[in-house]
Amino acid sequence: MSVDLNGIGPGQVNTTRTSADKTAGSPGTTPATADHAKAQSPAARGESVSLSSQAKNLKQLEEKLGSYPEMDDDRIAQIRSALDNGTYKVDAEKLAQKMLEMDKSIFG
């Protein structure tokens, strides 16, 4: 694949053109030939895509996270009730530990 830089000016976006696109726009090329070039499968043109193991793991993680609810409604109701009743207690040691863990994960 090559990048066509002709005619690129300020404020324009670079676009890539495949050989099939260039064939379609070439003089002397019939529309049938251009359609045939576009209709070829990626394998027929010698192109292939493969995902790394890291990409596969990220996809699996994304699917797993998608199955969890964004918020735990029951836990939110419990905390809201405790705040309204004045019975909500903050565990200072647990809070401090979590803050230290976050700081360590950010700054190392």
C-alpha cells in the first residue's frame, strides 16, 4: 500500500489509496476492471491481518468487562441509606492504604 501525497495542502487530511483504488482512477481502465479489482478478496490480493496475543487478550478482557454492570445498584442503595441514617463509617486505615496503592500505581 502506498500513500498519495499529491494535492495535499493545509487543512487537508492525508488519505491512503490502495492499488485497487488507483486502478479504478487510472485512465484507460474500464469500470468493469475497476470493479473486479475492488471485488477481489484480501487473500487474493495477498493481504492478511493477524492479531497479536496482546490484542486478543485485550479483546477478551473487554468482553469480560462488558458483562459486568457499570454500577452496583445494591451497594449504592446501602451507602445512600447509611449516609441518610448517619451510620456510615469511614475506615481511615483502609482509605489511607487505597490512597497509597493508587499513588504507587501512578508514580511507581
